Amino acid sequence: MSTDSRPTFTTAQVTLTDADTWYPLPDIKVGEGCEVVIKSSSDNTAPVNVAHNDDDSKAAPFILDNAGDSISLRIKGTEQIVVSSGIAGQVVELITEK
């Protein structure tokens, strides 16, 4: 089976250095029809907030309550997503096909 037609993928991590601060995800273009998975690291000790980079979304973010929780989004690029936590030092992981 040829793998030439399969998309490649990339991974990244964002460390939330400061509490209650919104951090953008790295700017990664997502392949047509592909998804990006955003995951709270299994070592996290606090919930992680996920939002679109606008005030309305930040006011009511999607919350990854537990370490290891994830969300999958079908978007064209990751630059529109921001993450935060009430506790400093949490880590967000992501993987997407390109």
C-alpha cells in the first residue's frame, strides 16, 4: 500500500506559563478535511480552557476538566485558537494532519 497520498501530521505543545493568561496555539495549517486534536496533558493538575480568539468565546470557553481530556476541531488553521488555565504550568498538546 502506497503512503504517498496520505497526509503528514505534526505535533506541538504549549506551556501555560502564567495563570489566567490566554496563549495562542502555534500557527499550523490543517489539511483539507482534517481535524486538530487539542489535549490537556496527562500530567496537568487543573482544567484547561479552549476558546476562539475573540472576547465572546473567551468569556465562555470550552473546558477540558481533567488531565487527558481532549477536543477535536475541523478548522483550517490553529492560529484562531487560544488556551488558558487558572493554574500556571499546565501543558496543552496538539496533533493534526497537514
